[in-house]
Amino acid sequence: MDPTSAKYLGAGLAVISLAGVGVGIGSVFSSLVSSVARNPASRDQIFGLAILGFALVEAVALYALVIAFLLLFAL
């Protein structure tokens, strides 16, 4: 296997984690909707926690993209 194809293969494997990020974001916001539907009075407190969860999950996506770009363009 030549280094160019290994580089592309590694970048593709690094980007596979974005599927998990999509599932995580969907889970965070489905839990938010479910929680607000059960108790609308606690919307303000729950919304802040949901945004924090979204930010943490989105950080994983950014890390995956950084790794993929490093594999593609730095090596």
C-alpha cells in the first residue's frame, strides 16, 4: 500500500466518528424535547444543560475533523 492511499484511508476512518456525533446530537435534543414536554416549567434550566451537552458532542466532531485534516495535509 502506498503512503497516499494509506493517508486517504486513515482520514476516512477518522471521519467515521461523525456518525456517532450525529446520533449524540439527536439524542441530546430528543431528550430536551421530551423533558420540556413533561415539565415545561423547567425549560430554562434544562435548555442550558442541553446546550452544554451539544457543545461537548460537537467538540468530538471538531477533533475528528482536525485529525482527518492532519492526516490529509500534514503528512
